[in-house]
Amino acid sequence: MHEIIFWVIIAILVLDFLFENYLEYLNTKRMGTQLPDELKGVYEAEKYAKQQAYQRENHRFGMISGTFSFLVILAMFAFYGFAFVDSIAWNLTSHVILAALLFFGIIMFASDIINIPFSVYDTFVIEEKYGFNKTTPKTFVLDHLKGWVLGAVIGGGLLALILFIYQKTQSMFWVYAWGVVAAFSVFMAMFYSSLIVPLFNKQTPLEDGELRDAIQDFAAKAGFKLDNIYVIDGSKRSTKANAYFTGFGAKKRIVLYDTLIDEMETDEIVAVLAHEIGHYKKKHVTQGLFISLLQTGIVLFIFSLLINNASLSKALGVEEPNFHIGLVAFGILYSPVSFILGIFMNMLSRKNEFQADAFAAQYFKPDALAAALKKLSQKNLSNLTPHPLYVFFNYSHPPLLERLKHLKRFES
């Protein structure tokens, strides 16, 4: 049985790699140097050529880095690399929780070290070449060090707690683990911006003035109580612009990138925030959290049924079943289900984006949102002509042209 599971895992990895590269190929076939008629007025010809060059370079680099990652993970399964790391962990400790923490710690650390050269090239060569990068070597190193610490403290702590629960409750562990994950998810949704973000970026309250007044006027009109409006120093790492909404209740806040404020007019910024507020008013934030927790519960339940299945561990070259090896095998076997669920989640997300656009258009100005979306696409060199199949499988947001077409319905 374990041999069948092994080959199923290999087949899943290979098929996923081939399919993702096929979608990338379809995207590249739509690239060109001439500005399509439907993009006139959105992109200047020179800007469009730069965008296409940026996309092509990212595609080539993605092919190289993606193929490398695929070969590494394939080798880990084919040559029983996970069994080797498992043996290292058990040689260092006989404690079940510590062994699992060492196992995942070694794998995550090694994976990050292996991928650092690709990250360096992406940040300091490609992003630098197209005028995006503002990250200094010092910031780059500190980001990685902070990421390791956070991963060890938060990820390691959560894993240790789940393993402790498993040891105490066995077959019912998934119920208690689900409760822990749910509580953690709600906590992070409420406090991520105030606890984690400050470790990497500086956030300051938006100063009094025209922009703050315009935002608060809109919030009052939309029946949305908003006291927390912050500006984040996104320019510390990139010239790309963005904005996001986070939190619940009294902890909800709007965060604007300083690059967004520098690039847009007041009405355009308010329109972007109106879109973000639309997500909250339409219950998209709560909806997303609920669906995520439901999926987590289902995954934990299925895993609880297979956790002691010796065939899962043997498929990875480990004779005695254990929690962390079984989790790795299960993660790959479950990935086709996750892939299908991801398609539906992307479809729902694209629908929600249209609803948030409609909210902004109805309560503010559709032309201001359209202008803001155009500026964001130009600023970030977004791909405006993705292949429909690529959009269907990978896009959580509708392409710009679809959003502009949708907004025209609200123009007077």
C-alpha cells in the first residue's frame, strides 16, 4: 500500500508542476509589444512595453526558480530526504514534540537558505531594474531574521500545542486543535496589524487634513465608524502602492501605503478605501474567516483518521508512523482537494471584488475608483491581458479591464 501512496505523491507533484507551467505558457502567448486597442487610455505605449518586459522577465525567472523548487521537493520524496531529516531529529531527542519541532525547523530553515539566492536576485536585480526596489541589504537580512524568529515562536508554538493536545486526546484531537486554530485565527485577524506589522514597518496615524476629512466624511455617509486610519512606510521596501483593511469591531483599521498617497488624488484614495470598506460592509471579511475555519476543521478531521496509518510514513521511508511524517504525506495527498477548493475560493473572491467595487461606486464615485485602479495597474506594472484560464485558476481579483467594464454600469 505504501508504494502506491508513494507513486500517487510523485504523480501529484509532477502533474501540479506541469499544469502550472502550462498555464504560464498560455499567459506568455498573449504577450506582445504592441498596445492592444482595449488598453488605449489605460496604458501608454511605452509603459505597456515596459510592463510586458517586466512580465516576461518574471516569467523566465519564475520558470527557473519554480523548476529548481520542484526538483528539490521531488528529490526529497524520491530519495527519502524526509526520512533522513526525521532520523536527525530523533537522534537529537526522544521527545515527540521536540522531534517534530526539530524536523520542521530543519526543513523550513534549509528551504529558506536554499531560496535566498532567488529572493536576492528577484529583489535586487529584477525589482531594481524596473524601479520598484527600495529594500536595502540590511532590511533584507533583518526581514529574514525576524521571519525566522516569528516562525519559530508562532509556528513552533502552535505546532507544539497541537501535538500536546494530540498526546492527551488522541482520536478527538482534531476538535480541540480546531478550537485552538480558530482562536488563533480570530486573534491574528484582530491584532496582526498592531502586533506583527510594526516588527517590519512603521505605522503612523494619518494626519489631520483634507485626506483624513474626506475619508471620515465618506465613512459617515456609508454608516461605517472608522477611527483608526494609518499610513505605512511601504516605500521602505518598494515603490509599489497598496491599501488594506484589517481587524474587527473596535480593532478595525484602514492602512494606506505612503506610496499610494504620493501617487493619487484625494478622491482616488477615498475610492480605494471605499472599496475596502465595501468588503467589510458586505461581510466578506467574516465570510472568508468562516470558510477558512470550516476548511481547517475538515482537514483536521480527515487527518485524524489517517494519522496513525503506517502506510503514510512508509511511503516517505519511515517505518514507525509519527505525527510530523504523516502530516507531510497527508499534505501532498490532500493537495488536489485543496486545489479544487482554491478554484471555488478564487471564484468567490472575484465575485466579492465586484461587489466591493459596486459599493464604492454607489456610495462614492465610480470614475474615481476607475482612475485609481488604472493608476495602481500602471504603478505596479500589472498584467492587463492574462489568459482566461490563468485567471480562472489563479486570480483572486478580476483583471483590470473586467473591473473597468463593470464600473461603467454605475457612471451617470
